[in-house]
Amino acid sequence: MLLFHRLLVLLIAWLATAGMVPNAMAAEFYTEDLRIPMTEAGPQGLEAFLVRPAGTKRYPLALLSHGSPRSFDDRATMSAHKYYGIALEYARRGFAALIVMRRGYGTSPGGRVDSVGGCANAAYLPAAAVAVADLRAAIDAMGRRADVTTSGMIAAGHSAGGLATVALTAQAPPGLVAAISFAGGRGSRDDDDVCNPEGLVQAFATFGKTSRVPMLWVYASNDSFFGPDLARRLHDGFRASGGNAKFIAAPPYSDDGHYLYSVVGRPQWTPYLDAFLRERSLGHDMLGPPDPLPPPGQLNEAARAEFGRYLASTMPHKAFAVSPNGGYGWRSGRATTDDAQRDSLAACMKWSPTCTLYAVDDRLAGAAQRTVTDQSARAR
């Protein structure tokens, strides 16, 4: 029983860090994989993932922009799905949260189109222009949907995505009412080593000349990419040129404050977000996270703990399969729900010849799911 009790504690802790309070309504959320049309990205378009409340009205857009890894090769491993946990926080606040992978990241084509060039003379303005073009393509695509509105939209970004968000406010599209930059910057090649820092400061000063959208900037004091001194210089340059940004010097976070804006860091950064939104009467009553699903009745205590790991996974798409005798298998982080279902069934069938799907993403698979045998699984 000790292991099962630990599972319950973990689930309660997860709900607490997700910001659930007694009067918050648990809610259903709608998710959708998208490709954003963009001529420069070719026929494939830009990879994107949408998370919003499951209601039928139009929700204001929250445009979320990712960072850039220090190693170019790591860009190919990035995925919009990895930001699901963060996007869910915006969806819980009444937004249609769109994570868009800019050109050259994840499966979005583009190679090194946003390169800043050589380190000593890194050019941040041309790279930012590329990022802004991608974000504008995403806004245009969302404006044509029946379930999303770009009126009253917000934008938020982390690291290089923070810089892209600031640059977007300098050419603010109609409907953009607020923006947030977490650890915004570009050009970090090692701890406390930024390419052409003077050029980076000047780029933010340039954005400030035309940016008038209210912004929130958050930097942790132990950020290894953009330390406190540089962060203040970026903000000072932006404000001196006319930009409107509130600066938060957040306390140290874990081993590296650059990753404050993360699923694990939610208890630290969401209060900053909420205060900023309240000041502008943005967002709606807090929606609770998806209700934890009950574990399958045939699982033993060890298997129930594994089901707890499934619930805690914030990497769609995922699925959990079970057999009548208590066997199970699950997989997460798959490109589609079909892939997740196929792989979880195959994992389950390593232990039992007959398995059924129990859960897909954050929902029960349903009694209508057909039983799959080892032979039919191989045919999928």
C-alpha cells in the first residue's frame, strides 16, 4: 500500500503545481496538430499545436514562441508537443494557445534561415525579422478559424522566442494587446558568454522605438544564458527608446534560472503571468487541469504507480493499453494519436496476447474500442 499512497501524493502534488484551487472547475481541453501555411516554408508549412478549452466559442489567441538551442543539431529534436504543459496553462486561463515551430525548428523547414552569422558580429535584427514573419503567418492562419479570435490576443516567448515576441510588438499586428518575454535574448553560446552583447542591447533598443504593447519581462537571477547585468541592460535600452515593459527580477530557480519557464517551474512563473493578466483584465476564471483518470481496475499497485506516470506525462500524444490479466503498456510523445495507440498496444502485447486501449491522451478510450490481438496489431 505504501507505493499506492505515494502515487496518490504525487497526483495531489501535480494538481497543486497546476494551480488547482477548490473553486476551480475541472475542464475538458481540445487539442489539434496543425501545419501553418507559409510560402517561405514551402508546401509543408510550419509545425504547430493548438490547445484550448473544449467550449464552442471563439477564444483569444495566445501565441507561444520557443527558444533556440545552443547546438544547431538539437533543433531537429524539438517538437511543438513538448510545450503542451505550458500551453495548457494559457488554455486554463481562457486562451487558445498555439505553439508554432519557427522555420528551421522541429519539422518546420528552413535550415539556418534565422542565423545571426558570425559570433563576433552577430546580427540580431535580421534573425528577428525572420521570426516575426513566422509568427505573423501563424496569426494570419488563426484569424481564419471559427474557434479562435486574434482580437484581444497575447504573445509569449522564451529565450530566442522572447526576443521574437519583443520584435513582434515592434511591428504589432492588429489585436495584440499584451506580450510576455521569459528570459528573452539570443546568441548565448556558453554560460555567461553571449555573442556580440552590445549588438543584442542595440537590437532591443531598436525594438523599443516602435513597441508600445504592454509587456512583462521575467529573468531569474541565476540565468546562465542572460545574466542579471545583461538582462537589465536589455530592458534599459528597450525602455529608453520608448518600449513599455515591466521587469521582474525573479529569485534563483533550480540549477539554472533560464529554465524557470517550464512545466516544473509553473508554481514560480504563473503568479507573474496572472498578475500581469489581471492588471489588463485579460483571461477568464481559472479552469482546472484535466481530471486525473481512474486507474484500470485490473492493475496491481506497481502497475497503478506506472499509470500515475502516464497521467503525469505532458508529452502528447500518448496512450495506455491494458489486458484482462493486468498487463499493460503505454507510450507518449508520439506524432499522432494513431501512433500512440499502435505503440501502446504493441507494448502491452509483449505481456499478453489480448489488449485494449484504456486511455488516449487525457481521456478514456471508451467502451467502443475494439479488442486487438497480436496478429491484428502487427497489421496496423
